[in-house]
Amino acid sequence: MLQKPKLSFWQILNMNVGFFGIQYSFGLQQSAVTPIYDFLGASPDQIPLLHLAGPVTGLLVQPIIGALSDKTWHPNFGRRKPYFLIGAIMCSLALIAFPYSSTIWMAAGLLWILDAGNNTAMEPYRALIADNLDEEQQPLGFQMQSFFTGFGQVLANLSLFIFPLIIVGSTGSLPNWVYASFFLGAICSIGSILWSISKTKEIPPTTEELQKLKAEKKSIIKPLLEIGAAIKDMPRVMWQLALVYFFQWYALFCYWQNSSKSVALSVWNTTPENKELYSEAVSWTGLVNGWYNVVTFLVAFALVGFAKKYNAKRVHAFCLVVAALGFLAFPHIENKNLLFFAITGFGIGWASMMGIPYLMVVSQIPKERYGVYMGIINMMIVIPMIIQTLSFGYILKNFLNNDPRHAITFAGVFLLIAAFFTLFIKIKTQANTNE
């Protein structure tokens, strides 16, 4: 097997710049899409189902794109980069169209397109790190993605705070600041991907690997068969991580869907029916969510050292507990400035979620299946989200009194459960011993 060349810090950074644009878009989805649904007249228990697009497209798109990219090679375009570009184009077009939504279902339909584009671009990025970096540099590569996750989502959330201050009025059913935020997202999405594509070279397959790729018969069902075979052969650590991910990602969807309405009630004592006050709450929530992403890119690289010193699972469990404590405090805070202290915990947890779990599994999967296994990890993310979108509306309405503050508390409890199960994961350390 050919030894992978050592890359400089700046080469790894340029490789991951495109992740910034993808995460700007995800930041808008997390903080702006629910308020848009609210402005268009959606009821609280409708919101989870309206977010079904993200997890379903992730479930369908990422594993298939991963399997396809594993079997792709073009001498000029490479293996993963064609998928980055296709996804970024889809994402940018959807972002441009989104503010023109005149009904709930138009917005929901555009969200499906937006998510399909994001997922097409996202999955190959995880595989690119495994492709291009050796075991020593992979922690830096994955945490660089955590850095850009924080950076991209900071800008997205800051736009939700700054643009309403300088761009007033409405066009159609939505405030004008929505247009500005989404148009900037479209520019960031395509621009950052083009930067990474131009600055990054992929490692070509060996002659033997190339011959094998050419000899394989192309088939529409081939990726699906590959996914099934990979799940059958999945290492034990991935099954253990799937249990953690169920509670972790169910919790996060609860937070993202309810954070603005929770802040509106706890700080402004208002609901989306009062559009003026609710817009203030949405704007402030954007600033608060921007802060947790600042924390994410500030601590992302420090977690690399902690993971090497204390091992990945302990670091991830600790970060989940810190995030959970922040969520448990969040809905009880009436002073809007104190929300920043509570959400700092989630910023630390988010930095871990975006990078550390991949360190637990990347050494235990074969390199020729990096793409499909990164797609399967995404299935482990989106299946809990699908379950949440289908179940949480009922839970919120019948057990939590349609109160978004109770939804945030619910999320905190689920993160504590995720931390507990993280400690039972058996991972192979760099010394090749089991824990």
C-alpha cells in the first residue's frame, strides 16, 4: 500500500474550506427554517414533521453517494470532488429560491432540495479526509471540519442577528433579512467548494485498484448492494456508536426546532403570533447559536490533543455531559445575556460531535470502503432524526403541553443518556488495544 504524503496545515485547511459553505447552509436550516415555518403559519406540533426532509434525504443520499464515490475515479476531476460540486450547485439554487416561499409546503419542498444538495456535498468530505490523510493527521483533518462547522454556522447565525438590524421591511410573507441571509449562503456554498476543489489534489488509485474499478460492472442497484454488504460487515464499534447517536441526534433536533420559541417564551414572554417580538427572539437566538459555534471552532483543535491523551470516547462522553447541562439550564433563563453561558456547553459538545466519533471508527474500516461507511455513519445520524420528526410532535403535544421549553429539557436528558452509553464503546487505540 502506498504511503500517504504528509500535508501541511494550510493544505489541510484548504481541503476543508468547502465544509464552511456546507455548514453555513446547515446553520440557516438549524436557526432560520423553523422561524420561516412560524411566519408562514405552522403550528408547534407541525414543525417536527416539516423537518423530515433533512434526515430522509440524508438517509437516501449520503450512503448512495458514498458508495458511488468509492467506485469513481476521473483523471481530471478525481473521486470525491465531482460530488462536492454537484451538491454545492443544488444547495446554492435552493438557497436562492427559499426566501420566495409563499406557503408552508413550498418552503418544505425547497428544504428537500436544499438538504439533498447538502448531503451530496457533505458525505464525500468525510471520506476525503480518510483518503488523503494518514492515521497521524486524520484527527487534525476531522477536527478541521469541526472548526469550519463552527465558523460557517457562526456566520449563518450572525446574519440572522445583524441583517434584521439593517434590512427592514417584508417582501411577500417573509422579512427582507431572510433574503439577505439566504443569498449570502448561496455565495458561500458554491464559492467555498470551488476554492477547495481548486486547491486540493486527490490521491489517485494504484494500477491494481484502477483495473478493479474498470472491471466492475456498473449497475443502478450496485450501490444499494454495497451498502447492504457494508452493514453486514460493520465493525462492533459502529453498532455501539449507533446507540449513542440515537439519543444524541434525537436531542439535537429537539433543540434546533424549539430554541427560538423557547427563548421567546422565557425571555420575551411571547409566541410567534406576535411577529415583532418573535422576530427579536429569533434574532437573539441567532446570536446565541452563533456563540455556540464560536465556542466550537475555538475548542475544536484542543479536542484533538485531549482525544490523543485521554482517548476519544472519554472526551466525547465528557463533552456530551457539558452540552446536556447547558440544555437543562437553557429554558429556565430569563436574562437574555445569560443564555450565552448555558449554550457554551453545547458549543463544546458540538465540536466533539463533528469530529471525535469519526476517530473511533476510521481505523477499523477498510480504506476501499471509506465512502460507504461514512455514509452509513450518516444513516446512524438521520434515522434518529426521522424518528424524532415522526414522534416528537405527538410527544410535545400530549406530554409536554406544546411548550418548547420542555422540549429543550427533554433534549438535555437525552444527551445525558448518550453520554452514559458512550462510556461502553470499545474502541481500538493507537496502540491497537481494546478499551
